[in-house]
Amino acid sequence: MSRDNPTSFTVGRFYAYAAESVWQALVSRDFVLADWALELTMPVIEAGRTFTFKTYPILGTDFDGLIECELLHVKPQETAVFQYTSEEGARLWTSTAVWTLHPMDCGTLLLYVQSGFDPDNAGHMRIRSVLRGGLVAGLQRLAEMLDHPDGDRP
């Protein structure tokens, strides 16, 4: 967690797979539905596309679970930048998330950075904490998907 910067957080994980394999798993509908969304309208993954997904509301916050997303920048097998907008009570809240793949000799380092949290807003700090924990679990699920591409995961 970015203890020195409460406006964002970063999580990452190394996978012993090529960036192409990690990317394909990352942008798959199965991955998104497994860990992030209850409902999803998912477009082709390219800049300028928009989509909506519904996830669980977060207790102790005004986050209702409905998220409008826009893909701001996509370079397959390298990076995807999303802008998330959701209602927070009577206000709109916008956050930016970046997935970056870093190919290495024996695999790929995948990093996720999300920014846009207000450190003076207790609800944002709760959302930040819940999302970070969810991302750590999601990166584990991605490892399982890569290890068991036939869908027979533990």
C-alpha cells in the first residue's frame, strides 16, 4: 500500500508467463467476472471504449457498486488505462487505474495503480483499503487462471 500517498495505491505480482499470456488472461471476461463484477457490458479492449459494470457496494461508504468505465489508453500486452466514474451519494467520483505489464527474462511483472482517493474522505480511505485487498486476491486468481487455463482451478 502507498502509505506515503493516500491518494493512490499500487499492487503487483510476478507471473512466470509471457506478457501475451498474462494480457489475455487479464482482459478476459472470465477474470473480470470472477473477481470484480456482478454484471458487465464489456467492449473490445481499445482506447475510447466505454462500459459499465456492477459490483458489490462497500459498507461504510456511499459507493453503490455501479461503475462507468472509459478506456483512456490501451497498448496490448503493455498497458491499459481506465477512468472509473461512480456516484458517491449526490456527487460523482472519478478514479484512474493503470495496468502495466513489464516483460522480464523469465516472466512478466504486472502492476496495478489506482489514484483519485481523497485522504480527507473516510469513505475514500475505506474504498481504497477494500479495493487494494480485492486486487491482491484478484492477482492470485489471475495466477490460478494462468496455471490452469483449462478452467480446472483449485
